[in-house]
Amino acid sequence: MKKLLSVTLFASVLFLSLSACAQGDKGARPSPPATAVGKSASGATITINYSQPALKGRTIGKDVEPKEGQVWRAGANEATTFQVDKDVKIEGQTLPAGKYAFFTINKGDEWTLIFNKTWDTWGAFDYQKNKANDALQVKVKAGKTDKPMERLTYLIDKSGKVSLVWGTLKVDFTVM
């Protein structure tokens, strides 16, 4: 009987361990993880970690986030993180070196970009209680792309221009 109990206990522990490992495979998610890395013109390294939702025939703002007037995690799953290794200026405003949760608010043609010190969070669900931890908010204009992008993608060019591109939506901001 003890042998049967030991085998059952061992099998249970093994099963739970394998289940935990499988849940940790972020690449198997419908919105897989992605990273964009680049340098600003001032030499700061910019790293954006996010999850890439796909449109799958849905319409941004209607069927899928970002919905107008609501805080969005600027990706899927965990909050998108924005990290710089040096102090930078974003649209002319100072952001100290560090790691931040990156949120946006879609206000039609104008968007608010939010850099929040509480970066280790799921989505934007706790944003309101962490709003006091905003390091910076800037406003930028949204535009359109010529070539639609099925999956949310961040691009960083050599001049320090960062672009959030999804569907025909394009939101640019400069990091100096």
C-alpha cells in the first residue's frame, strides 16, 4: 500500500510540475511575446517587451483594444514594458533611466502615452491604483500606415523614433 501511495504521489508531483512548466511557455500564447530593441540618437538603449495580439479580422477600437478613452496596456497579457539605460527625453520631456509599464489612452487622433514605475503588472487592470506612480505622460498624434500590420509591432529606428503599428494604426514618438 505504501508503494502504491508513493508512486501515486510521485506521479502527481510530476504531473503538476509539467503543468506548471507548460503554463510558463509564453511562446504558446495566442499573443506571443516580442521584443523591440534600438538606440536613440543620444545613444540610449531602448527595450520594449510586449505581447503581440493579432487582429484576426477584428476592428481596433470596436472589437479589440485600444478602445477610445480607455487605458490600454499597449499590447496583450502582462503590461508592455519600456526600458531605457540612460535618462532620455520623450517628445521633449525627461524620463529617467529605468523600466516602466507603458500604457496608452486612445483619444482618436491624439493619444496619451504613459510611462508608469509599476512595471510588473498584468494588463492595465491595476493602473488606476498605480496612477500616482506615473513617471511621465505625453501627448502625440496618431496616424495611418500604408501597409496594414496583422500583429501589433513596435519599431525603433536609428533616430530614436519609436512606432507602435497595428492594422493601419501608427503612433510615433521620439526618444532622444
